[in-house]
Amino acid sequence: MSTKVKFLKDKTSFSKALRIRINDYFINNEIKKTGNRKLAIKATILIFILLINYVLLVFIQHHWTISVILCIIMGVNLAAIGFNIMHDAGHNTFSDNRKVNSVLSYSLNLLGGNIYLWKLKHNIAHHTYTNIDGEDHDIEIKFMRIHHDQPIKKHHRFQHLYFIFLYSISYLAWIFYQDYEKLLRGRLGQNSINISIPFREKVIFWISKAVHMFVFVILPIFYVGLIPTLVGLLIASIVCGICLATIFQLAHVVSKTEFKTIENFRVEDEWMVHQLQSTSNFATRNKFLTWILGGLNFQVEHHLFPKISHIHYPDINRIVKTTCREFNISYHEYPTFWSAFNSHFKVIKSMRK
């Protein structure tokens, strides 16, 4: 993670005008920027589904076809908890109570990840230096070339054929390998500087990893056996991995977004303009996707205002679009999930050589 890369200070009144309009929206409507009753209800529903699903899978015997369906549902459920609960809480936007945010953000640890490492990688590196090679570690994908500054390797010629496989194992790789790699080597990425992890967070890391292993591996093995547990874990993890990886990629790795080459540690745009250049929305009229994805199909609004809960993205979306039009600044959006996915596929194919 670097602190050397700098953005231009606001050279236009765009950023100032947009911030004022967004603040006025919340002031005039007398609402908080954090989550509301709708988010609390959604979180309760998602947690309840996880608990019921877990009980059905571990403590009640089913025909294998029913178990497979339940594992698929669990994979989607795990991703949805990440999108809706952990993500907002990790940005301190779930609640205006910081303790509530802190507690709920550790839902990532329960699901096998680590919130401390995630915040360093996501909140700081990704949100600050979006799509900048060497700074945004979310575009450092092993066996894939995403940015034109990344070196070309022989296997990249086939990445448009195997990228879905990599996405499918991404969740397993994250919780069972990459977290440990980051902790033990003390770096977020291949070329990033060393990070200092507090002793308290190291203790939480090992305890939460052990709790996750017990809940999702050891206990199920005891009740349903080794093979069913491993197969079920694989199915749920594949579904979860595809959901997580795909949604991120459709927000940043598509034809409309930019991947800049940085010279002399300087970005020749102000930060808000850079976020608009490197981020795209998709399927914003699909209410079901908006609900289950935690508003991450409104990725532009999220990157411009990461301290605002996703509950408000559909409303502030209109303000952002209007302001962009007034200042003649491009706003990227795909009308459907599949149009964005098709664009993502084209980028992967173009980056193979």
C-alpha cells in the first residue's frame, strides 16, 4: 500500500458542487447517511436464512439433491451477508453507532475472512487508488492480466476460458490461503510495503479462523461425515466465490472504465473524477439485484460516497447523474447484468495479449 500516489486538487467546482448537493439532500430530508430500518430488517432476514439453512444442512438428514440446493442457497446467502451487512458495517455506514458497525463488520470473520485485512485492502487501497496497477490490490488476480501495465504471460492467452474457474475458487483461496499469506508476510500485495498488524488483531485472526473451521468444517464432519461436508463446503464456496468476484469485476473491469498508467506518482485528475472514470454501474433498475447485492450495482455512488449506506444509493444516483451532465463528466452504466458481464468478458479477452 503506497502513500506516494497523489491526485490533483479540485481544479473544477464539480466535486464541491456534488458534495454540497448530496449533503443538502440528507439535510433537507432530515435523514441520516447511515442505514435505516430497511437495512436492519434485511440484515435480520439474511442472518435468519443462514441459521435455518445451517441447521437443515448439519442436523437434519436429507436426500442429496435437497442438500445440494441448500448448499447453493447458502453460497448466495454468504455473499449477500457480505454485500449487505459486512460491507456497510466495514465502511461504518450500517449504523450511526460505531460499536454496532464494529460488531457487525466482524461477520466477515465468522464467514472465514478477516475484517482488519479487508479494510486495509478494500477501504484504503481499492477505494483510494481504484484500477491503478500496484496500488489497487483488487486487480492483482493470480493467473490473470487485468491492467495493460501488468506483464503478459503465456497462460494469459487462455484467461477468457478459465476466468470463471478462478472466480469459483476465489472464496476458498481467500479464506484458506490468502489471508494467511498476508498475515505471515506482512504485505497486502506482491509489491506493497510492509504493514504493521496490531497484536490484538493477530489474536482475533487466529481465534476467528479457528471458530470458522469448527462451525463450517469440524462440526459438520461430526454430524454428516467427511465427504458430504467437503462436497457441501465446495458447492457453497464456489457459488459464493462466483457471486463475490463477478460483482466486483462488473463494477471496475469493463470496457467503459479506465486503467491509467501512473507516472511520477501523480494522477492527472481530481479524486472524484478518477472514481467516475474507473467505476461503472449496472442493472440499477433491477430492484431484486439492488436488494440482494447491497446496492453494489450502484458502484459509482458507493465509490464517490463510501461513507453513505447503500440504502440511499438509488436516491442520490439521480443527483450524481444530473451533476455529471452539468459539468460534462462521463458517467458509466450498463442497463443489465448481462450487458455488463459481456463487456467484462471482452476486457478479459483483450488483455490476454
